Amino acid sequence: MTNFVCGSNRIAGCSFSIHPMSDDFINIILGALKEVDTSKVWMETDDVTTLVRGRIPHIFDITKAILLHAAKTGVHVAFEATYSIGCPGDTAGDVYLAEDDHVLNKEKVDVIKQKAATKFALYPLGGGDYMEQIYAQIEAMKGRGVAVSSTHYATRLDGEVVNIFNGLEQVFIDMEESGSSHTVMTVSMSVNSPLKSMK
Amino acid sequence: MTNFVCGSNRIAGCSFSIHPMSDDFINIILGALKEVDTSKVWMETDDVTTLVRGRIPHIFDITKAILLHAAKTGVHVAFEATYSIGCPGDTAGDVYLAEDDHVLNKEKVDVIKQKAATKFALYPLGGGDYMEQIYAQIEAMKGRGVAVSSTHYATRLDGEVVNIFNGLEQVFIDMEESGSSHTVMTVSMSVNSPLKSMK
């Protein structure tokens, strides 16, 4: 049981996909989903993305775990996600807010060593000072054990998957604690890429 | 030569990836890129995404063309993109704004019949009336020859790839013409999926 406390009891969520670049993509996706404990979230998969909704710690715990289980096959996998909290009128699935903050997949996946290249973008909606909020979060990311660099339309993070997810979760927590009404964050992550970085 | 005129001369851009779920993914990606005429945009690929920057018509023409060339292999392909215009301080590559609006790939790819399932989300940044702008664009999409439905964190579009891209480009043009200072739109598209929609 962790002592972590969310800055808010609002429902968070993520619409995400994992794309294994392999003929065996179906088994890799289904295999990864099967290894993850999703009992503390609402979850639904369709032909475009998987939706997961609940408390912030579980949203990040589960998306990280699914990617790491897919990545350990050694196949080149892309992870594409939109994390969101505070969308006006968003209420379905609120029952999962009664879950505690003890995450169910950390112990099993945080031991997996896996490098990733990531681009993330933060969109604080509804306010005029959003660029200052974005710059502050990029600056804070530099203290979180990942290499931070700039690119068009996003910020690039290079490092261990576990550190990257921890850093991204902290962005979300910080935005909630700062009172942001509606926060969206997009993440594109690439693991086991055969392409060397051209940066 | 089309008579299309952009609502703005600001530089638009897109950070995108195509993910062919196949062992042959490298050849499919390189093959698609080779078939597309990118001479009217600035373009750069790294190990996470490809960046394309220039005028709105070319940004949508090129991303549509790359997806359609990859899709015609019959392989299950995911397309993930973030379109952006008006990011404060965004100036590099402005030389491509001198290009005219005649798109270079439409003739070759608009004849390709290809169904897709898509989720898109619009993020007008910096203003308080963003939800009204989003709802108006979703409503307008219903008259553009694609099936429009709602899902968490996004709006779902089903139909022909060409119609979906035309509709998404129109969203961007409308946002520019409405005077939006900074607009971001994310798109997740799936073609040739072996999964039937669970909706």
C-alpha cells in the first residue's frame, strides 16, 4: 500500500494503443493485456484504441504495464496515448474513484529494463496562461532521470520506460494540484526501434 | 491548380507516424514515403515520428497520401498524428509558406478506395470558449460524408479515408478562419484491422 494521494478525486482516463510492428501483432497485444491486472479501472477496447478510466495512479500503472509486457517480446512497438482529466461533462465510470491508490502492476513491471524514445505534449485547456504551465512542466521533467530535449509540437524524452512513465504521471499530478480544470497530455513512445535516432 | 485559399499564412505542421503491423514494416514505411511528393513542405523523420511543416493543404495532402500508400499493401496500419498551427514562437521553416496551394498527391491517391476507423480530438488552446468550438466542429463534421459518433476523449469517424482527411482538413481551415490563436488536433486512424468494431 503506497501513501500516495491524488491531488483530486476526479476521474482520469486514457485512450491508447500499442502497435507491435510484427505479423504476430494480435498475440503480442492480447498477451500483454492478459498479463495486466485491470481490476481497479473501467476498460474497453475497440478497433482503434483502448479506453481506461479511473484514478490517476492506476491509469499510468496500467498503460505502463501493457507497454512493458509487449516490449519484452523484443518486437518494435509503438505506444500512442492521450491522457485526459477534467473534460466537462465527463462522469461515466465514476464508481472506480472509490478504489484506493495501491497500484497492482508496479511490482511485476518496474523490474523490466527497457529503453524508450518518447515525444509528449501537454495541453492545459480553458486558460490563457497555458504556455507558462507547459514550460514549467518541461523544466520539472529535467529532474526526473530522463533526457529532455525539444522537438516540433512536443518534448522528447529518452531513457528507461519506468522513469518516463513516472515523469509523465507527475506532470498529471502537478497539473491537478495546480487546479487546472481540464488537462490533456499526448504521448508517442517507441521501443526496440531498428532506426537509430537521427537527432 | 486549385482555387483554394488558406485562411491564414501561418505555418501549419504535423508530427505523425504510420505503424504497419507487419514484419515487413520498414519496407512498407519506406515504400509509402517514396511514392509521396513532399517538395512543398519541410520534412524530417526520426525514430519516433515524422515532422512535416508548411501550408495547410500540403500538410493534409501528404499525410493522407503516405497513409493511403501504406494501406494499399493490405496490411493493418495505424496512423497517429498531431496537427498543429499557431504554437507561440513557432517560426522555423517559414520559407515553405511561399508555396502555392496546388497539392501534389491528390490526383494519385484520391482514387484509392480505403475504409478507415478514426478517433480525432480538437484542442483550441488559450481561450475559455474551447468546448463550444469543439462541439461546433463535431456538428459540422456530420455533413462531410463520414459517420460521426462519440467516444471518450475523442470523436469517432468511420468512412473512406479521403473523406475523413477532407473533413479533418476543413476543421483546421475553419479554426484558422475563426481566428483561433493556437489549434491542435490529434488523429488516430486504423485501416485493414482484423478486429471488428465492438461499438
